Amino acid sequence: MRRAVPVAILLMTLSVFSFPTFLNGIVPPANAVSAGFSFSASGDIGSLTVSTSVNNLNRLQTVNPNFFLGLGGFSYDPSVTGGVWCGQFKSKFNNIQILPGDRDTGGHSSTFGETHSYERYVNGCSLDVGVPIVCGPVEGDCYGKEYYFDYPAVNPIARFIFAAPKIYNITGVCTLSPNCSSQTGQPCTDQYGCWQYNANDLHYNWIANAIDNARSKGIGWVIVATHKLCISSSDATCSMGIAFFNMLVQKKVDLIIQAHDNAYERSKQLALNPTTCPKMTTDGSGYAVYNSGCVVDAGTGNYTRGAGSVVVVQGAWIDDLYGVGNGASNTQNVAEAPYFAKLMGHNTAGNGLGFTKYTISAGSIDVQTYFSGTFSDKFSLTTGLTPVPSATWSPLVPQIGQIVTFTGTATGGVGPYSFTWDFGDGSGATGSTVSHSYSSANYFNVTLTATDSANRVGSNHSIIALGSWNSAVPCSPTQSTIEQVIGKVSIQRNATIPTSVGADYSGGGFKLAGNQPFGSSPNNWPFSKKSLQPPCFVNGISTFVELHNVALTVPPEVATYDCRTSYDQSNGAAMFPNGRNCDVVFSVGNVSATSCPSCYMHRIYAEIDGDWNASGTAPPIPPNPGQLIDVQGFVYWDADSLNFSTHNWSGWELHPFTAWRPVQSSVLPPTVAVNAPTPNPANTGTTVTVSFTVSSSATITGVTVNWGDGTTSDSLSGTARSDTHIYGSTGSAKAQTFTVTVTASNSAGPGSGTTSETVNDRPPVTTVSSVSPNPALVSQTVTMTFSATDPDGAISSFSVNWGDGTTPDSLPGTATSDTHAYHSGGNFTITVTATDNSGSTGSGTISETVSAPLAPTVNISSVTPNPANTGAIVTATFTVSSTLPVTSIAVNWGDGTTPDSLAATATSDTHVYASTGNSKSQIFTITISATNSAGTGSASTQETVNDRRPTVTITGVAPNPANTGSTISTTFTSGDVDGTVSGITVNWGDGTAIDNLLGTATSDTHTYASTGISASKSFTITVTATDNGGSTGSAVISETVNDRPPVVALTSVSPNPANTGQLVTVTFTATDIDGTISSITVNWGDGSTPDILTGTARTDTHTYGSANTFTITVTAVDNSGSTGQGTGSAMVQTPVSPPTVNVNNPTPNPTATGQTVTITFTVSSTVPVTGITVNWGDGTAVDSLPGNSTSDIHIFSSTGSVKSQTFTITVTATNSGGSGSGTGTETVNDRSPTVTISTVSPNPANTGVTVTAAFSSNDADGSIVSVSVNWGDGSTASV
């Protein structure tokens, strides 16, 4: 079994020896309700640094439960020790609690990928849930191994119990190193550091008591966790031990959470019961065996607390999922799949990795998986709205007349409860604890009905078995005789072996194994004879019998050849507590048998099994021969011992032998004398009557008549002295003699008498219904149908003689038709003969005419769809008529593909046309041909195939909306499933030329120029793809385009300011970038009607009637109706007179250049003077003065070319009415130049010597034009 990745699990199981606590009830919670909480769990985790684990840890952080339970199987790398691993986990999620897996303790060989110091995990993942723990039997250092805690600390609502079954080296004190591992052959004992959890051992009992203690304290939920598991539809055996698992299920632990399988497996709800599921079992290889009787809830999503246990296996953290269900590793695991409601592994859809979250409140456990894939599971355990009663009784297996104490409890609903009992024998009682006794051995259906305080009613049915003398056997015995168990003596089996005479199992006997031939073994005998709890019934027949008045014919002896040291696999395979046990073997016989000693077998082999001895539940050894005893035991067929004298040459055993007691009465069984039946012989279907007499010293309690044909014996009253019967069959003989056995019973047991009846078989009736075709051709297959009935049996075979001298066909009895091909023509009589199970025959006939063959005829019924698109499935249906066997059929679809070759029986074919080439549509000729040995026939039809349009998807257009003039981009995809896209066009919807693009294009751009006469306009953009066949496909999208408004600007307002009544002119510009100006209005701002102008106007005039400052607004309207404005202002005033200016004489006057001249003046004005200017008349800049000025100064710089000049001075004043001026004159004299003689040299000078005079000259208001020098001697010089 693959175990590369162990998984952690939590389990508990029921022992077959724990019957005193069988089906204990659940005490309802008594504590105050605590707040709910949540936890998550998983095992088989491995490396925490790989991406899958990182994702799981991140998911765990998001889910954020109160704590996480690590179910074992942590680090898979020896270099990553427990401390390192725990540190990595707690860096992401701190609250982790652990229990061990076999990888964590060094439980494998040294070559296995695992760590070898579990204590590092214990220390690294230390307990931190904030509650105290209770240690298991090994006190101290129990955390992480075997312990429990209640959660939350105050008013707990759940108990978590952690166990470590079959984990090697768990204690860390293995004394036989290096063999402290789970490898094959190593025993699970303390010296290997391993706890077995065998039935009633120290650890088993501690877990059982921890469960009971939780219930007694009113803790509502019990959750048990282990690493190893039991039921598995993936990869595992019941490695935790079947006894331990049965104990958990018997106590109805709410949740059993486990790992060890790298998968997710959620079981149905399981529970034990005395009849259909007294315990769960394993096969000889240790795999759990499916038993539908153990399932109490199919697991649709909501379970009821107290009804049973739910197992959740969660080892799907590591990236190594196992197969589940039909994908499981072993056929045994596949067979376990019906135990589960949900499975997830590598072979299931949506599988993923992760963990499971449990949310717990006082009233429910809600469970949700968190996996990386799409697989999800969600379920709940709830107390339920309806009360769920549970019944227990003591003693568990009561005797007849013994007082039985019944106790009823309930969960769900609203307490308190009232209880009503129906004991199944016509009597009842009320109350939670009642007593009752039964007067006969049987199975009784005990019904407990609970009514809660809200008058809601719930019922529970339990089966109680009466009459077993051994309290370890919860079955009710069927009282029988050795003769009835074994049956009649048959012929000598082996002619050379006189002792080979044995029982005729097909003619009578207990028949638990069916009609077994001599020496045979059933294919699926349902239990081991060593089982400590065999089933009470097999094939609807009781297996547990009680035989009266028998004695030992072979004394008991210890079978030293059959001694063992451990229990059988069916009982858990644990070591015997007392070391070694052997079987005790003997035989018992019916010494009082007097009726036909040579007809019946009167001895049966019996055995007290070693497993029963070891468990302490075996009976004492029976007394030696000579004392009559009554015995009980399970009937078992052992085909391996049929010819052993010790087995009395019978395949039947009383094994296991469970109890004996001395004979309870001295009364002898009745004596029965049986008369010959009438009629004798008789045919099947005829009423046969038998009469008899009975002699008895005690009251006859009942009479049974066994007619010897395997039918159910007739049960008659004790006074009956005759019976009738109709034989239905003579079996495999044309006539059969049946032994009729009449058995009368009294308090001492049964007594029997016999007679015989010969019954003749009735022959079958054969009817030939039809033969077709008729007439037929040579070599053509002819089919004949027929039927046959057998009033007293079954048709075992048919023989068909086709009348042409060929060997008749031999057919099974289930046949209803036959076929044949004639090789020559003619008229033939066909005879059908039926043989029934008794060998009787009956025949029927029909005639057939045969003539020459022809080639097949093909008829094409339909071709659908027609027309069809490329890629569509086209189905052609047809029929082929042929007088000879059709050897082949071919379909040529006409498109150049390889013709289909079909079976000769085909009547249809399908095809997918891939392309129409370069055409939008193409017609193909379909030809269907059929061939037989005579030739080939065919038929044709036509199929029209249309090219599929290419597809276009517009992924976007931006910007949207947009203004005219903006660049707009559209993106798109295109494809053609049956060809290629050859070209793409984009129609922008505005009448512009369509854009033609390559077939590979994915985008296009455009600028909208105008919105026409609308301010905003929506354009439909159409993208069209054309494929190689010329087909087109389109997609559209809308684009909203907004018109841009016109732009208006005022360039001038003149005059400004203006007088009232004066004509004012405004000039402006108006432009529209995406259209034309259709009209212009000018609002002059004075309340007058705006002027409406044409779109081409660029000026307008207006006369204001009043004075003010006015805003002139020019509005332009474009062809789309959009408007734009421009504004300006005009100042308008009432007309006034210009000012009067009076200029005084300037001073000084005259004056010289360079001197300051002052002029004064006065201004008279009716309105404010806005400004004064003084023009001095000499060409210099005019002086600008404020309106309130009365004087100005000036310096004349030059008189020009004259020595004196008169200048006219003009003073001008301005107001809103204009300007007024006044003048004055100023005479300005030129200033004379100046000369300075600096030197005369030489001086003195002699005559005749040149004298030089140095001088300088300057003119302040002009320039020197000439210089003359007078030397004083009458001479002059010009310079």
C-alpha cells in the first residue's frame, strides 16, 4: 500500500467484548451555553516553504479560526526538524495543537523522509489554547500524544480527545532500536514505543472513559482525533485497529477526525446495532468491509447529533493527492466507497489543497472545506428540532424470563422529555427507566418514543435478542435439529473411498450456502468461523441455532495443531493477552434419532475457537460422552473438510460453539408415523395430500411438514394430522422422489417421521413465432424467434434444426432467437426443441424458402441538419438491405476526407465539415456504400454546408463621448473558426470613407469633423470582418460626438466714449472650427431689441439714447445650434461745450534762452476738465497737465538762426464736450557766445616773431559759426 505521504487522523473504535456498554445513550448537556468558536484541521502537511503550503497558510490566516489541529505527518525533510517546522508554521499562524503521525516519531526505516525526534515538535508547537489538558494513562509529557481538553475553559461545549494508536516510537523510549518502526513484521508493543489500543487495554479504556466522562458532565460535543484511520476509500487499511474504531462508533462519538490518506473523505453517519451491524469488520488483509447496515444517515448535508459518528479524513494539504473511490489504490478501498458521502482526490474534478474548518456552538457543528480548487464540501451536525431518543438495556443479551432494565435518553428538541416504550411483544411502559421480561426466544423490535416540552415527537427502533446463553452473542437462536441443519445422506462421492458418503446439500439441509455441490465452497461466505461476532443472519436465514438432546460422540480435545498467539484478522489481529490459545474440537450427535438413520446425518462437528478462549467469552468444555445436553452455536460451512471422518463427512460445522447446558426436561420428543401421500406418483402442479399420526407424552406445541423440495416448511397447529402441497419442480430430473418429513415438537424437542412422493416433470411447450426474411436469399442471415414455457421448471436449453442437414444449433435456455445462413436454395422445415431443467422436451416448427443472393441495397433515410454550418455534427442515417451478411459499410462525405469505415451493422454515421473553401456555401455529395459477398451497393445524397461567419468583438472605443476634431480609437478582436479573417472594415457612421484594414488588425482611429445640425450626435461604429470564404461578421458600438461652439471676439467699439445720439460702431470676429456661422445677434446692452445679422456679418452700428456704460454682447450661432459669445463695453455721455482758456502774458518777456519762463492761465468749463496741454511753440513735446492746472514753466533752448525769436504759446483744455484753447507770445533773445584767451606766446615777443594766441569759445544756446582775431595792430585773422 502506498504510504509516501502519511496523514494524521483521530479515531476511536468499539470492541466486540464491550457488550455491557453497547449502545450507551448520550446525556444531554447540562452546563450553561458558552459562546461558539472555530478550529481548523489537517494532516500530512510537509514543507511549509513550497508555494502550495504558503498558499494554504495564507488561506488559514484569512479564515482565522481559534486554533489549528495538526493531525500528524508534518515535516517530510529530515533536515527540517520539529522546532524549525513549528517556527515556520507559527510565523504565519500561532495557535497550532498537534498529535503524532508515523513520520514525526521516526516510525519508519532510516531511509524514509522524516524527522526522528518528536519531542522537538512537542516543544516547538507548544500547547497554547488557554485550557488545561488531562493526560492519558502515561502521565507526564502527554501533550501531543494522548490527552484531552475541554473547550472553552468556562462552560465547555466540546471535548477534544487525542489518541495515538499504532504510532511507533511515540514514547521516545524504544528499547529495540533501530527496529522501532511501523515496517512489516514489527509488533506494536511498549518495547517498540507503540500503543495498540486493543479492546479493554489501558489506552482503549482510558479513551472510552474520557468519552463517557464528557457525556456525564453534559459536554455536548465529543471529538476524537488520531493520525491513523480505519475506513478509507483511498489507500489505507484499518491501521488504527478495528476494535478501537468500533468502540468510537458504538459510543456515537460525534466527529472522528483523521488524516493518513492524502485526500479528503467525509463519511456518512455510522452506528452499530445488534442485528444489521453488531460491529464493523475487516477482511483478511486488514481492510474495513462495507456493511450498509452500519449507515444511519446518508450524509446529504445535515446530521443529527446522537444518531451516530461522522468520520472526516483530511490529509489534502501536501501536493500529493491520492486517488479516491474508483481511483483508489486497492480494490478493497474501492469497495469501501459507499461508507462516504463526499470524496476528493487526484481523480476528482475541482480537486485542490487545503484544510477543513469546524465552527462549533452549543447547538451545531458547521463544517466547511477550504481548498485551492473548486471542490467544496459543507455539512452540519445539529441537535435537531425533533427529539432524538436513544435506548439502552441491561443485560444486553437477556434470557427468557429475565428482568431487563431499559433506560431512555434523548437529544435535540426542547427538554425535558417524556418517554413511551413498546417492547415488541405486545406490551409497553412509560418513563425514562422501565423493566420488562420476555417469555420466548426471538428478536423483538423495541420502540422508544420521546416527546419534548414543545410536544414534538421522535422515535428510535432497536432490536433486542432473547435466548442466547452467552452474553457475548447478541443473537436469538433458532431451535433446530442436526438433521435439519445437515440434511440427507447422499450417494458415495468417490467410488474408491467408502467413507466419502456425505450430506445431500442440494436436497435439504440448512442451505445457508445455497444449493452447494459436493465439496464446493461458496464464493462469498460472509464471515470467518473464527469471528467473535458472526452475523445473526445470512441470506435471510438464521445462523445461530439451538439443538436439544444431543450428546458428544467425539470427546473434546485441544487441537494443538491449531494454536495461535494473536487474534484473527476479523477480530483485530491483536496479540492474545494470555500468550497462546488453541481450539477445542469435538462432535455432537442426536442419539435419540430413530427415523431413517440411513437417510439423514445425525452428527455435526463442533469447535470452541481459540479467539473465544482468549477473549474470555468461550463456554466451558462440554462433558464427555454419555450426558444429554442442549447446545448453541453458529452454523458454518467448511468446504475444506468434507471428506474428513472427524467432520463426519459433512461440510457443516457448529463453529463457533458458544454455549451448552444440561437437558432441561425428561420428556422425550414426539414419535411421528407418516402415511403414504396421495396421489403417488403425481405430476408437478397437482395437489398432494399426506396424513400422519403423532404420539407424545407432552402437549404437542407445533407440527411442521417439510415436503423435501426446498420450499418453506409448513407450520401447523399441534392438533393437525394432515397437510397438502403442490410440487413446483422435479429439479434436473424428469421424475424425482421427494422425502416428506413431518416433525412434531413438545417441550423435549422435535420428533420426526418421513415418507416419500414421486413427482413427474411436465414437458415444456415450444412456440416458433417468426422467421425473417422469408423468403430469404442464399448466404443471407435468417433470424428465427421463438419462445418456450415450462409450467414446472425452467428451460435449460434449446436445439434448432434448420432442416438443411447442418448440425443443429445448441442454445441456452434463455435464448429467444437464432440465426442461420443457407448455402443452397429450397424449402426447409425448421424445428426448435426446448429441453427443461428436468430433461423433458417439447418442439415447434416453421417453414423457410431460400433463393439466390443480391448485392446490398442502401437507402439514405436522412441527413440532418441540411443545410449545416461548418463545425456542426452532420448525421446521416441509412438502412442496408442485404440477403447476405454485410461485410463492410463506407461513408464518403465528399469533402476529400478519408471515408469512414463502419461496422456491418451500422445504421448511421456522423461527420463535421471543416471548411467551404473560398465559398460562402458548398454542396457536398455524400455516398454510402455497403458490401456483401455478392458485391457493393451504394446510395448518394447532397449536403449543403454554409461557411460560418467570422466573429468580431469590439473591446472598446475611447474617448467616449468626444468632441469633433478629437482622435478616437476603437479596439476589437476577430476570429474565424473555419478559416481565416482576410480583411476588416471600419465604418465610422459619419458618411466618411470606410477604413479598409488587414485581417490581422485589432484597432483603428478616426476624427469626427461635424455633428451636422445637432449639438451632439451618436454615431454607430460598425466593424466588419470578412473571412476567406467571403462571409462577413460584424459588431457595432456607439460613439457620442459633441459639436464645438463658435468663437466670438470684439475687436473695437468706436467712438468710445460716445455721446448720446452719436453713431457707435462695433467690429468683431466669429469663427466655427467644425461648421459655419448661421446667424449673429448683437445685444447693445441698453434694452433695445438685439440686432439679428447674417452669419457673415462682422460689424454693426447703434445710437444710444441715454448716457451710461453699456455691455455689448455679440452671439454667434453655428449650423449645429451651438452658440459662442464675445463682449465689450461702450461708455455713452450727454454732449457738453469745450472749455474756455484765458492765457496771461508769460514772464519774463522777453527772455533769453536758458531762462525759465512761466505762463499762467485760467480755464472755464461746465464739466470736469479731463486734461490740459501746453504747446510752447518751439517744437518741443507738448506738456500734459492735470485738468485742474493753472500754470506751466518752460526753458527755451534756442532762437534758431536769429538773435531773437517770438514764440506763440497755446494752452488747450479738454472736457467731454471737446477742447478749447488760448494763446500768448514770448520773445526770446539768443545769448552771445563767450571767448576766453588762455595764453599768448611768446610774450613779450620780438617783431617778426610769430605770436600764438590760445583761446576757447562757447555758445550756450547754439553753435559757433566763425571766429575772428584782431591782433591790435590793425590786422585781423579769421579762424
